Amino acid sequence: MIDERIANRRKDVRAERKRSRLRRTLRAATLGLILLALVVLERSPLVALEEIRVNGTERLNENDIIDASALTLGTSTLRLRLRGAEQAIEELPLILSASARRIDPLRIEIDVIERVPALQLRGAGVNAIADRDGVIILRGIATGVPEVWLAATPPPTGGSVNDDPTLANAYLVWRSLSGPLRARVQRYVAAGPDELSLILIDGIEVRFGRAERVDEKVRALGAVLEDVVGSDVAIIDVRAPRAPVVALS
């Protein structure tokens, strides 16, 4: 009886091992078939990217965005990396942000927000445009924004106002001015890191200097402007805000 039970037990163990090997073989075969099907599907035109839509462009065109995204029609939609495409688009100097999403399995939509011109930079015969964040977004002319006149060439597209100490000082003053006073400034003349003049819309030159003690300088300028209303003022010097100087024309 003991020998018979041992023999039956051994038989059961061998049978279980066979079933286990069979299950493993079936699982491996199933996984292989799934992988093969995925490879075939991935290379099939059934999952090829058919359309890329772009929204939000003004100065750039759709092809600029698509080229930057590195998304290509006909590419398998199973291999798309939309976050990578967004990051690549946001490397364009003119783009503030980008968002890519699937409209359906075969179509992609990209929404972009372009940077808005805030300052016109002029120097050494070169015109450039900077946005509120100080990014040089493109070469060219922007209308309806204050001008910064420089002695040297503005930083290249994609650069920053901080790449040039003279421009950085002018930019910081511009950012620091109160709204009403900023609206009165037509042009910033930046001759050096310590030499900045503001040309007001009525032609008055304000010698401002460095972007320090800005609040004091603004208060001094406001007080002087109130006192000289109707006078033929040519220059107001607030570099020493506690003792502003006025020169008549």
C-alpha cells in the first residue's frame, strides 16, 4: 500500500510538471503572438498618423510648428511622444507654451501660445523684439510698443535682455516703472549700464541712470512734472532723486 501511494504521488507530480510546462509554453507562445501582432500593427497603415492641426499661430506658420515638433505624417501613432513634441516646440523663441493632444487615434492637434511683443530694440542698424519676460523673440519691427535704443547690436533671437548689461538695466527700469509713467515713456535711450534716459511722449528727456532706487526716482520725477506743467522743460535729471535737476529748453 505504501509503495502504491508513493507511485501514485510520483505520477501526480510528473503530471503536474507536464501541465506546468504546457502552461508556460502556452503563455510564451501567446505573448510571442501578441508581440508579433503589435509589430505588424505598428507598421500597418491602419495606425499611421493622418493629420496634424495647429492652432494659435500669428507670426509663425503651421509648418514651423510641425517641423519643430518632429511629428511626421505616416508615422505610427503607437510611437508618438506628444510631451517631447511639446517641449521641442517650446524651444522656439517665439513660443510661450505648446500643448499637443490626440483628436482621435489617427489625428493630432497642437495648440500654441506665441510670446507678445513688449519692447522694440534698436542698435547698430539691427531691429529686434523682446517680450515681457525679456526673451528676444525675433528680428523685426513691432508697432505700438516702447523703443529701447542701444549703442550695440541687440542679443540674437532666442537670447535674453540679460545677455547685455546695458539692455538689462533698461529692461529692469521698464519693468519697475508704474503704469501711468510707463505709458508716458516713448523711448529708452541706453548708452551704458549706468546711462539710461527716458524720452517722454512730450519730448522731455529724463536722465534716470541705473535701475536702483527706482521708487524714489519715480516719486521725484512725478513731483517735478507736476511743478513744471506749462514750462519749457527739456531735461529732468533724477539720478540723485533727493536733489532732482531741471533744465529748460
